[in-house]
Amino acid sequence: MSPAKHAKPWSKDDVAMLKKLYGKKVVHRDIAKQLKRTVGAIESKAKEIGITAKR
């Protein structure tokens, strides 16, 4: 069973901002606030696009 999708889809701009903030080593909590998403959503998307790193 795949996970439920409750939130808005990720736009290209959202993904670009996620990558940019990851590159600056911004913590997940702050990325989540900036993108108006949960920390879990940030971690999940980062893993999905292959930019995971220890925070």
C-alpha cells in the first residue's frame, strides 16, 4: 500500500528551493517553515530526489 497523499504537490520551484537550502546546510525544521511543509515531508522529498544528508 502506498502512503496517503494529503499535501499539495511539489512544484519545480519548491524542489529547487529544497535543493538550494540543502546545499546551504539549512536544518530540516527551517526548510519546513520556509516551504510551509512538515519536517517529514522535507525528509521524504529529499530522500526521493537523492539529496539526503545527516542533519
